[in-house]
Amino acid sequence: MVTVLSDLAQHVAKGLRQTPKAISSMYFYDDAGSRLFQQIMELPEYYPTRAEFSIFREHGAAIVAALSPEAGEEFALVELGAGDGAKTKLLLHELLEAGRPFTYVPVDISEGAMTGLVAALRQELPELQVAPAVSDYFTALHQLRTRPGSKAVLFLGSNIGNFHPAERLSFLSQLAAPLAPTDRLLIGFDLQKDPRRIRAAYDDAQGVTAAFNLNLLTRLNRELGADFDLAHWQHYTDYSPLNGAVRSFLVSTRAQQVHIEALDETFDFAAWEVIHTENSYKFTLPQIEELAASAGLRVVTAFTDAETDFADVVLAT
Ligand code: AVI
């Protein structure tokens, strides 16, 4: 009998057979993971969300002017990884007030997050035209290539920081490819700062980030019939100011074996062996300029908050 493995099963098989073991942070976002991420965004240590909010509050009108086509042309405002859309609502209000004709196209991998967002928008902004899509970034890139008309693409919250440097450039180049000269991209970048503040943002005192990381194992238990015992795993994170990377790990606190039914395979973990689960890169403004140029883009304007913790950068081809 031939068994068709899900994307998750194939990814986990590959990731746990390699050294060091790794599973992509893309799989954090089942419904429970998306809810935990909402809680992370409220944490006192997790500054990026507040910083980006303050940029939108302070510079919302200028951002909207830099994003929307002149002459009142109809356009699509596509948001990759929309989540709860809380920050975007500030821009949506600005766009509606400015009388710009547009359709909001939120894209998110979590069906639960999308249902919540659409319901909230219908209530808060009933006049808004919304065309939601539940998909991963790669499917969304494909849809972007085939979407006619003017567009502004939002990629907020430092989601770009979760890519590996090589994948980051390739993703950005693919985002740039379907853009006409008048189309715009708005990307949120978390900036390099006091290393202790950065590290604390990924290892909060209440343990919400730990629960978010460990939820990946709960997901594997549920969806792949794995038998991870969460009592013997812990969250660990470090930050290197040399390359600007926060790396997160799940650490096996003792030698153990884990069976994954969907793969019909048992994996050995040595005591203190890790599964690398996430990278969250932090940038400098010159690095952002260089990255944009490598992807065939130019920086139109960069908006930062008063503390220069975060940058929202408008890019064009
Ligand atoms: C979604 N992403 C930008 C978050 C980040 O900051 O890298 C995910 C996250 N991981 C731990 N805390 C937040």
C-alpha cells in the first residue's frame, strides 16, 4: 500500500533525520499556535508589535499615501501573514478616510485567524471590500503573479526575519517579480538593538513564548500520532549580535525515543540534543538597503518609531 504523507509529515521526516534536527517555524501556526502568538504580541517584553503600532499611529497617513496609486486607481491591498490584522486596521481606516478605492486581500495560513479577522472587519469596517485567502506564503506568491491590476503588498511584523538569509532573498525577489513600477511593497523589519532586550522578547517571564514553541510538539502528537512527552522538553533561545539572529530550540532534557505513527519511525534524542525551530533575524537600515537592491528593489521611504526599534519600509521596483 502506498501512503501519501502530508506536507507536515514529509517536513518532519526530513527535519528529524538530519543533524542538527530542525523543524520550520512555519508549523507553529495551528489554531492554538496562532492564539499563543496573539498573546506574545501583548507581552511586556515583546516590543516589535507595539513599535510597529506606534509607526502606524504616527505615520499612517504618509504610509497610505506612499502605498496607494495616484489618480484614484482601484488597487488590491494584499497582506501576507495577516493574523488578527490589528495593526493593518489602522492603515485600512486611513485608506477608507482618504477615499482610496481598494480591496483588502488578507492571506494567512491559519483558518481560525482568518475567520476571526473577517468577522471583526465586517463589524468594524462594514464598507470595506475583503477577499480573504487561507494559504501559505508560497501559494500566495503564485496567486500574486496571476492577479491583474495595481497592488500594494504588506508583509508586516518582521515576518521577513523568520526566513533563512538565502530564502529571504529568494522570497523577496519572488515578491518583487510580479510588481509593476507603480506597485508598492511595505515590509516590517525588526532593528538591531540592546541584545538583552532582544533576547528577553523571545524568553518572556510568563513563559508564553515557551508554550508557543512547545505547542509544535503537541501539534505533532495530534496530527502525526507522535508521542512527545512535553515534561521532558524545554524552550531555549539565544541571540547573536554578530549576525542579528535569535535562534529558538526545543531541548530534550534527557535521552529519549519518540515514535511518530504517521512515519512509522522512531527517533532517538540524546540528553540535551536540540530541535532548531525558529530564526528571527534583526536588521540594520544599511542591511535593508542592501537586501532590497539584491532583490531588484529600491527603498522609497523608511518609517521608524521614536526609539528606532522597528522600521516599516516602502519598496518599489
Ligand atoms: C511571526 N514572527 C515575526 C515572530 C518573531 O518575532 O519572529 C514569531 C515569534 N516567535 C517567538 N516570538 C514571536
